[in-house]
Amino acid sequence: MKEFDKMDVEAIAKAIEADAGRSLPSLRRSLRDVKEKRFARVHTPAQMLARSARARTGLTQQDFAKRIATPVATLRDWEQGRFDPPGAVVCLLTLLEKQPELLNDLA
């Protein structure tokens, strides 16, 4: 794709930072990666844990989210890697992955 070849990384970075109102240290590296066509889907450990813990319980996202008192949109964000869950949730997910029957105690 030729449009990547024409990218002005610095100009784009400055515009994004101006819009964000702050410096974004890893932004230029990420933009250079895109320009050089080095990008792939990344799966974080927290994302894989969220998916795995729910899968072990056999529940839908809606039912699992209800059991852990979390909005389904938040669970979806964790499972899709948009955001990592907070530390306490990581602990809960780790327990549920190892012992899915503990979810019954949260009913």
C-alpha cells in the first residue's frame, strides 16, 4: 500500500499528541512500524486470561459479566485486549481459570 510509504510520521505524531494534549512516547515507534508494514495482532496475557477463565466456566459473556459484577462491555474490552483488567480482577480470573466451580460462590 503506497499510502504508508508517504506517511510523515513526525507530522502525524505531532497532530495526535496535540489532539491528546500530551506527549505519547511510544507513538512514533508505532507509526514507524505501520509505515514499514510491521504490524500484527497482539494478544496480551490479561486478554488470554480473561478469555480462558470465562471459557472454563462455560458461560456467555453476558452471564459471566453478571456473575463477576462487571458490565459486559468491560468484559468484552478485556477479552478483545482493548484494556487490561485491574489487578484484583486478574487475581479473580486466575482463580476462576484454575477452579471454575468457584464462580458458583459468586451467584
